[in-house]
Amino acid sequence: MHTDHGASHLRSLTSLRFVAALLVVMFHLAVYVPSLPLLGRLMGAGFVGVSFFFVLSGFVLTYSWDLGSGATRFYRRRLARVYPLHLLFIVVAVLPFSPAPLWSALPANALLLQSWSPDDAVARSFTGVSWSLSCEFFFYAVFPLLIPWLWRVRRPLALSSVLVMFALAVGVALQALRSDWGLWLFHLPVFRIVEFVCGSLAAIAVLRGRVPRLRGRWAALSVLLSYVGILVLPLGIGYRLEDRWALTLLMVPSFTCLILACAQMDLSGASSPLRGRTMVGLGQWSFCIYMAHPVVIALTLPLLAPSTHVASVLACVLVLLTVVGVSYLLHATFEQPLERRLRGSDRGRVSSDAGLAPDVVPPSLQRHGPSTLARSRGHRDIPPHGSSQTSSPAQRTG
């Protein structure tokens, strides 16, 4: 596998992708295990795992972006990364064992435009989860146009906070006009791009050395408290599906802190369980886990029928192991080989999702010299731009 030198510096972020994918899997799995009501309550906000992917995607794409490079290579890498698996699961969705698909939504799905529809049934048609890929494709499309402007922002983290508050205000105003617009906002790409931009601004802050030192345990605790908060908040105001867009936005600050803390930890060489080979490997399979789990759950529903707690727990464990096993096979035999083939002469790392390449230094920072860059990255030994050294693989968004 071709990798980029420095990719291993951010191995924790790769591992966190698996945690986010697992959260989404458990969110969907809990729906089919009524004998475990506590699981359903704890996983009731598991959909925020997608928000983490959006923030992380913005971070790693910006961290690896070179302002002097063209957009063609970027678009080819993104297409090779996401599209083959998306098409595979469209085909799976029309097989006899699958529910009858919404055929009128096929063109939008094939072009990854389904999330632009105000009809929730269209957005979730065929694969069910690829609405997030529709959002990611929009992020990819505008990213080369957006990044030069973002690099000019002087206080990126402050702007990130402002954007979250602005999005909340806009969402409240739109939902006040039409209550059903809340469902649309949840999967509308132009609205969800706020999360992506917040991740991008966080990466800029890291590259400029303008991030206060963050401890991983406190950042993780902030995510946990935020998650508990969005579980409890609907109990007080009344839970509505159309409010999920607001709950995801409330998680963005803590997600950003966690990503920043893990990036600092990795760049300083600190030890962490998230840097282990097993966790990094699971993170590399996370895109397959995300795409495959609805099909696996649908095919293993009889296993989830037991009414006793012990049997239900064992069934959930078995389904999760099946999801991971299927995802590994997909990654090894389909996703990774096809991505390598589609990239052709592009010898960059395969299956890195958002192209984690910490040693690709934006020209806007090159003029400050190696010492400034080393301080901004928290790492002393940074090879020259374009170094061909390799190390262990890391990192999807997208």
C-alpha cells in the first residue's frame, strides 16, 4: 500500500472514524432490538456520528491541501475513493432480497444528488445511508473554490464558533416558517457544509500554531457530555425528528476539540490506544462498515428476534462482528483494489478517505520556513515538501 510520510502522525483520527461508524451502526441496530430499551435510549442520538465524519473530512482535506495544486487530481482521488462503493450498494439495493427501491430516485442517487431533495424518502432511497455521500460530494465540489478564501481567515476557530451559531439561527428561522423543513435541513448539503467548514478552519488553526494545548481525555469528556446533553434535551422540549439538525450542530464544538486534541497528541508522538494497529485498521474499514451495515442488519434480522436480554446482547455482538467481517472483505477485495486502479498514475495513499497527508505544506506557510512549520505541527522532524518516505497507513469523509 502506498502511503504518505507523516500519515502515521494522525493515526488517532483514523481510529476515531471507526468509533463514529460504530455509533451510527448501533443507532440503526437498536431500532431492531426492542428487548434492549436501554440500548435504544443510549443510542438515540447515534446519528451524530455522521456529523463527526463531516467535521473530520474538512479537517483532513484542508490539512493535506496544497494551494499550488490543481483541482483535477483532487476530484479524481475523491471520485475513486467514494463512488465505486456507492454504486455497488445501489446494485445491492435492487437485488431480490432487498425491499422494492424508489425507482424514480435512481437518477438522483446515481449522481449523488439525492440529498438536495426536500423529500426524505428520496434522500434515503436505495442505500439508506448514502445521503451523507451526497453531502460529501457537494463539499468536494466546492472545496477547491472555498479553501483559498478560508486560508485568509485570521481567527479560524472564532469564525468556526460564529458559523455554528449562525447556522442554528438560520435553522430556527427556517423551521419557524415551515416545520417540515427541519427534516430537509438534516440532509441538505448546503446547510451541512457548516460542519465541514468548521473542520477545515480547525486544520488551518493547527497549521498556524494557533490552537491552545488540549488534553485528549478532557476533549473526549466534552464529547460525552455533549452527547448526554442532546439525549436529555429532547426529553425536556419534546423529541421531534425535524430537530435532529440542531442536535448535530450542538455536537460540532466538542467534535472539533476532540479532533484538535488527537491531532496534537499524534503530532507530538504521545502514546495512545487509538494509535494501535487494530484500531487504525478498523478505521480504514470504516467506510465499508458505514455502507454495508444496513444490508447486514437487514439480512440478520432473525437473529435479533430473541426477547431475553442475554440472547439479544449476544445477537447484537454477532451482528456487529458480521458487519466488521463483511467490511474487511469489501475493503480488501473491492474498495482498495478498485480505488488503486481508478487513481492510475496517482501514487498517493489508497483508502485514506480525506487524503491525510500532513507533510503536504500549503505554500502560504512555506514562506515561514521549517521552524515555524514544526512548531505549528508540533513535530520537529518534518521532511521536505514532496518527500517520498513512507510509513504506516492512516485515514475516508467523506
